[in-house]
Amino acid sequence: MYVCVCNAVTDREIRGAVKLGVRTLDDLSATLGVATCCGRCTDCARQVLGEALTAPASGSGDD
Ligand code: FES
């Protein structure tokens, strides 16, 4: 699902970024460009980010 339409960023990409060390919305904006255009995705991005941060770390095979 697209979270940030302006930058074509999906929830999956956000989860991937969290696995690589992203911890805040600022980090996400800096790495993927989320919420850097119209800003409409901010709430959704924050929610997906929060879920990814609280989800148990999983290895490969969850795709
Ligand atoms: S939808 Fe993310 S900045 Fe516009």
C-alpha cells in the first residue's frame, strides 16, 4: 500500500527502512522522502513507523 503518494513510498519500504535503523519520522523523511511534499501522509507514515518499531524483529521469509 502506498503511504506517501508524492514520493511513491510504500508501507513495506517504511518497514524495510526501520530494519535498517530508521527510528523517527525525521529519519524517514531524510531517507525515503516521506512527508516532504504535501504532508498528507504524515499521520499514516507515523502509524506505520510506530507499528514497525513495535513489531517483533523478524528474519527473512516474512515477505
Ligand atoms: S503524500 Fe507524502 S508528502 Fe504528499
